[in-house]
Amino acid sequence: MDKGLSIRVAQAAPFPLEAAFDVAPGEVMALVGPSGSGKTTVLRSIAGFHKPQQGRIVCNGVTWLDSAAHVSLAPRERRAGFVFQSYALFPHMTALENVMEALSDRPRGDREEAARSLLARVHLGTHGERRPAELSGGEQQRVAVARALARRPDVLLMDEPFSAVDRMTRRKLRQELEELRRELPMPVVLVTHDLDDVRRLADRLCVMHKGRILQSGKTAEVLANPADQTIADLLDIG
Amino acid sequence: MDWEAFALSLRLGALTVLLLIPLAILAGRALAVSRSRGKPAIEALVMLPLVLPPTVLGFYLLSGFGAGSFAGRAFEAVFGTSLVFTFEGLLLASLIVNIPFAMQPIQRAFEAVGPELREASASCGNGWWRSLWRIELPLAWPGILTGMALTFAHTLGEFGVVLMVGGSIPGETRTISIAIYDRVQAFDDAAAGEMAAVLLVISLATIALTFFLTQRIGRRHG
């Protein structure tokens, strides 16, 4: 796949992992599975934070990892926007500075305006001068999304982006992300264990268990026809 | 009041901080993120000057720096001066003795930054230097300040190693703590008391200032 994301990773240790899938531009792929199923490791492998023993990751035509050819780009060289589960905002910087930090490849004079525009896009236009400690969980998540998008990434990676907020905020954030994703031109990989997230946001899904993909396909099809009872149990649709 | 000894102590303390802290930042950061199996051994080595009796440490430094040692001969060949009973030797000894005081708080501060913020910085496109400068140093700053204060205060108060390696040469190796000892030996309690009080005030002020600044930084970071 020239555009979009193509990933094949495998390792035997320290824990077994074998995953392969493609995500087209503008498409949202959800990785679903219980804790320890390897979904976050797959996400971290794409970003370059984890180096699997074998694999090939190509994004937007650029090879990020090719273990056979000894190619492995450093995380900062991969254009991957990452929304961390705990948001990982820089606590000594304001919301605006957090977003500007990911804009260092742009001319200095353009950064503030670009950051303000990104914050406005996630409905945080008036909160730019606040530090993370002065923001609610939902607001922090929005800053994390704005920062992840600031580098104009070739792929957006989201690790349980709604897990640290209450149900009401979760619903609101999911709705906002649903609106935002229609405008996103890049592939999106979303790690979640919440089926509501999957139904509302994902075009396709991969069900992972013990480091392997058990079933993948269009969201509606997989949810309607789990391949076996294990998958049905994992998806809680048994 | 032995102002010469006081000035020498301040110079020794300032130079020790100036030379040791940048190295401690690099080494402390490296140890903080290291997942090497040799890490506990290196950490033990770093802590060694803290638990070794100063006379034992002083003895080894004296043997290691002496005119008969390789390091002593090499230093003398390059700089034309000996390492024992000189200010340069005292400074080198001070750097070694203070390694745990500088490294410990700095390493802990870098550990507290956590891997996620480093990864977030990398995903923002930051390289090693930019990440250190923009993200890690501002967050580890309280630990660095503590390392600076402990190193400075400990250098002012160091006695055993200084006596072993430097002796008590006025203007060269006689620090304020050695001067206090000399005055006590000479039954000059008034001068010893004066210098002890100055040392007490400076040490207390250094630590108090550090606590004040680290608390302020902590509040700012929420």
C-alpha cells in the first residue's frame, strides 16, 4: 500500500506477538482485546517505541521498519501522532506550548497561530494559556489530540484515549472525535477495550488475544459474525 | 576568621559544582533510562564514596594520585604540578567524593520524568538534545538544584579526604573545615566558633534556598 499504513510485526520474546494489517488513509482501525493482548505493543511498534524482533512497517510510502534490511527509523523520524493513555502532556508548559512543541519544524513565526488554530479545532480556543494541571481530564485529552495532529502526521495512533475520563465526558469526547475523524486524511489506529468506541469510531477492527490477531474485518461484519466463541466472548457479544 | 581558608572553600565548592553537575546530568540521565543488567553495579559504585570512611577514600586517592602512581605521573607530565597537596588534587578528590551527592538527586529526578514524556517528546519530533533541553531539564530542575546544593554544602564541610589528600597548606589546600580543626587544636575556640558559625549559616542558607526554589518549581508544574 503506497498511501496509508501497512504493518507486519512478529516476535517470540519477551512475549509472543504476531500482527499484520493495513489501514487506508482516512480509515479508522480499532485494535480490540483484553489487557496483555498485545494491542498497545502493536501501537508502540508503529510509533517506534517498541522494536519487534521481525517486521516491516511502511507508512505513506516510507519504510519505517524493515528488520530484514536492518532499517528502523527513530520515533522522531516517523511522522506518527501519538495520543497516550495518560495524555503525557508536558506539565511545565501551557496547552498552547504543548501543541507548539510539535510544530518545531515550522517557521518560528507561524507556530503560535498554527497551535491556536489546532486548539480551536478541538474546542479549546480559550484555554491555551493554562497548564495541564489547570485543565480537566477531557480538556487534557483534547490538548493531547491537538498536539498529536500538530506534526501533520502520516498516521494517528490513539492508546485508550477515553479511559481516563468519566462516562459523560467520554461520550462527549467520542462525539467530537467522530466529527474530527471525518476531516482526518491519515490512517488512524485506535486501541480500545470499549465496544461503544469501536461501533462509533472504527471502520474496521482487529480482535487481538495473547499477541495474535484472531479476527479482523469491517466493524459491523466482525461484530455480527464473530468467527468463534472465544472471539464472541472477547467482544462480549456471546 | 581565616578568610583565606574561607575563600578557598568557596572556590573549591563552586568549581566542584561547576565541573561535576554537567557530568552528573549526563550520567544521571543515562542511568535513569538505562535498562542494562550492569546498572545496579554502576549505581553501587556511584554510592561508594558515601559509605566509605573518608580516611579510606583519602588513602586510596593519595595512593592513586601520588608521584609513584600512573595518574600522578601523567598529570605531572602534562600540567607540571603534582596532584597531592595541591589545589588541583584537592579539586579532583572533591569531584570524586561528591559523585553520590550530585548524582543521586539528579538520577532520581530524571527517573521521575518517566518514559511516557520522553516518548511524547520524541513523537513531537524532538531529538535527544532538544528533548533534554526543552522537556527533561526543566522537569528535573528541582533534583539538579538539590544536587548542586548538596555538592556545594558537602564540599564546604568535607574534612577527612581533604586532610588526607591536601593536608593543610595555607592558600593551597587549607579549607575552612581544616582551619576550624587547626584552631581547635591550638585551643583558639573563639576563632573556631566564628568559622563554625559561618559554615553553619552558609550550609543552612544553601539548603533552605534549595528547598524554597524546588517547592516553587513544584508548584508551577502542578
